[in-house]
Amino acid sequence: MVQTASDGQAKLIDRILPILTRRPGRTFILPLLGGATGLALALANLFTPVAPPVTVVPAGYAALVNGRPILMNDFITQAEKLSNVPFSQTTVAQKRQVLHDMIDEELLVQRALALDLPEQSDEVRMELVNSLTSIVFAQRPPTQSDLVAYFNANRSNYLGDGQMRFRDIVLHVGSYQDVDQTIGQAQADATEAVYQLRAGTPLDAVMEHFGFVDSGHTSGEDEFDFAVKLHIGQALFNVASKLTDGEISDPVRASDGIHVIVMEHRQPPQPATYEAKREAVYSDYLQAAQRKAEQDNLKFLRANAKILIASGQSD
Amino acid sequence: MPVFSHRLLIALAACTLLGGAAAVWERWSTDRRDNQILSLAPEDVLRRPDLVSFAIAEAKPVYRARCASCHGADLKGNVRTGAPDLSDSVWLYDTDSVTAIERTLLYGIRSRQPKARNVAEMPAFGLRGLLTPAEIGDAVQYVLALSKRPNLAEAAVAGRQIFLGKGMCYDCHGPDGSGSPDYGAPNLTVNVWNNGGDQNTIYHNIYYGLAHVCPAWYGVIPLERIRALAIWLHSISHAAPAAVASARAIKSS
């Protein structure tokens, strides 16, 4: 039996028709739902307020530059500042010039932001960081007790400069005087020299016997600590500053040989009083407070930031 | 019964309509006048009594909500916090124009806002060791002399040397002590004291310095309310004769 196309269509209709005719309402439900949804969307769109393009400068503003306002008060203040007369007495030309300049500045600022200048210029980055720091730093005026407490906690920062007069002799290891001398031998000689000096042997005799020479870093007169530090370096200064009058240091190994320091006169740094250092204490206190404010701000920013660090790197 | 209900409904609807219309009218009228006080130059608003009255009515609730906690509900300030008396005719910063008052309201004083008034502060002369206690004592006597109050003449002469020399007080307060509105340095000759004017307080303020803060209200209070506040404060200060303000200050100090 051959099945014709018309037979197939008839069968299809026979299958669909009962479905459509079983619930007559269903035929309209879906189209109605679709229509209603579309209508609702259209209405919602129609009645949703859309920000209209700004064509009028709102009251209270002197201009809008790409939507960013220039406040009338800023304009008036600037005009008065530049013309040195009340705003009502400024000329039209002066007002025009001021507004022109303010618009120019706003345009340049906007351009700088568009170019992401903070990302491009180290100077701008630094300026932004400094500006933020000064804005964040809430400068609560310190009280006397704040300052005294800070001074007491940092007394070592407020010592007066000490002075010293000393001899710095050095044994150049393997010098022309004894080219075969090893470091170990030189160390032993220096230890023996120190022993003899402490026993009362004159310095010149010891120097001659062991081959010490004057380092040439001392003036032979009283010198302030800061000057000594510059002349002989931090390591030797640390040794020298602990010696008292007539005391002789242990041998100190340095890049140019083995040094021995003979202290002739030592005046240790005197602790300064709060009264003598209050200006410095005040300034240091504010700096410390500012550093703390910076740290607190960074702590807050880090806690609220999403920072990803590449593998192999650390923060 | 149905007829009564019907009439009641009509009456209710009419009342609702009238009330709605009144509310819309009030809102429209307020917006129009807000727009007017902002559109005119600040000083020009003062020439429109209707707008000044409107501004005063608008400003008072804002003052109560934002300013009264420091400056007091009566605008008389607070010597303990250094909040100035806003009812007198003495201003710290700038000229006493509406624009200047508005600027202080917009950006504040030492408010951390970049445009805030923050040129200088009163240094802590004693704390920093810039002046000795004795020198501060002399300076206090000179300040008393400047404001024409009883003082120790000999100490005041020495204080004058401090004022014009080592203390460099003249740099902000001017050689004659008349202050500088650019720095917010008070006029020391008018006997108006934001922080109290007795000897001990003056000594304390020279010793520890001063750096009070007024918040910036731009972006917090609508622009038209800030303008209204400025107009109100200006009108108050100009209603108060300087002599009255001075007398009040003497009384309070």
C-alpha cells in the first residue's frame, strides 16, 4: 500500500487536532504571555527615567566640562583672588579669562586621567601618595605628657654628642716590613702588643717592636663623635666609643689590617633633658604619628584590596 | 446610606486632590526659589528680601541638624571647643561676604578636603620650646594690652618684643595685632575670644597651639541649603552691631 503525501498530512492533523482542541484556552495562553511580557518591558522602559543629556548648567555651577561641574563659589573665589576686587567689580573680560583658565585646567586634568597619568608618571604617583598621606594624617595636637612619654621611650635618640681623643694604630698584615706575616701571626702579635700596652709599656716602643703604624685617621685632638665616626668608620667607632680614659681596645681586624685603639680622653654623650630637646621631640613625635597614620591607612587598604602576587614572588 | 457614602467619597477625593495640589505647589515653589538663590551671585541674593527670608527658613533646620552641636543652638559658639560665635560680626577667614562664608561651609577648615582653609595653624610655642614660659607670660600681657584690658605694663612691653620678634606672632596676627583673614588669624584687638579670653586660657593656647576643625559640607548638604546657610549667617552677622558683639565677648570672657 502506497502512502501519499496527503495521507501523511492528514495523519499529522489527526494527531495534532485533538491536542489543540482538548484545552481550547491553551492555544492563547502562550501568545498572551509573550505579548504581556513584551508590553510590560515596553512600559517599564517607557517609564524608567533616563538621564537626559545635560544641556543646561545647573544653578550653583559656573560650567560643566564633559559633565564635570565647576562650582560657582570656586569661580567667584578664583576671580576675586586674581583681580583683587570683589566679584561684582570684576570685569567681563576678567571673568571670561578666569573661567576660560578653569575650563582649560579641568580639560587637562581630565586628559591626564584619561591617559592614566598616575600610571605613567613617577612624579604624579609620588605627588598622589604625598597628598593622600597629608590628607589621611589627622594631626591631633600632642599634649605635654604625650611628648614626655615619647621622649622617655626614645631617650637614646636625644643624647648630646660625645668627644674623644685617641690613637688609632694599625698593623698592616703582610706589609713590606714583614711580607711573610700571615693573618694568624699578625693577630697574635697584636694580642701581645695589647698585653704589653696594658702592662704599661710605652706606646712608641710597642709600635716599633711589632711594626704598628699610626692609621692617620685621627687628629690627635678632641673630636666630636660624629666626626670620629666619619674618620674611622662605624665598626672602629663602636669599639672606641666604649673605651674610657687610658683604656686600650682589643685588636680589631679591618680591611687594612689589625687596629688597636688607645683612648687618651673620652667624654661620653650626655643624656639631653626634655627641655633642651623639646623642639626635636615635637617634630619627631609628629613624624612618628604620621608614619603610624600611613601604616594604619595601608593596613586598612590592604585588608580591603584584592592583591594577587605571581608565583615565585612574595610581598 | 449609600448616598452618604457616595458624598463622603467625593469629599475625600476632593480633599486628596487639593492636598496633592498644595504639596505639588509647595514643592514647585521651593524648587523655584532654591534655583533662584543659586542662580544669582551670592551677594545679589541679599538684595532680594523675599529670597533672604526663604533662605533663613530653609537654613534653620539644616543648622540645627549639622552645625548646632558645635556652634550651639543659639549660634553663640563654644569656648571649650573653640567653635566661634556665629551671631557676632567678627569673622576669622576672608571677608565677611556670603561667598566667603559659603566657601567655609563647602570645604571646611582643616577638614582634610584639599580646598579646605588650611593655610596655617597656631603653633605650640611652649610645647615646641620656641618660647620659654616666662616669654609666653610676657606675650600674654601684651595680648591683654592689645585688647585694652588690664595688664602688667612692664611685662607687656617685654611681650611686645616677643610678639614682634622671637615669637613672630606678627607674621599671622599682623604687627598691630589686627589679624589676617587669609590665614584665619584672629584679630586680637576686638576682644572676641573663640577659645576664651582669660589670662590662663591665652597662656594655654600660646603654649599648646590651636588647630580646630570645621567639616566640609560639600556633597553632604545640598548646594542650595549651603547657600541658604551662608545667607542666613551673613544676615545675622550684619544685624549684630560690632559694639554689641564686642560687649558680648567681654561679658563672656
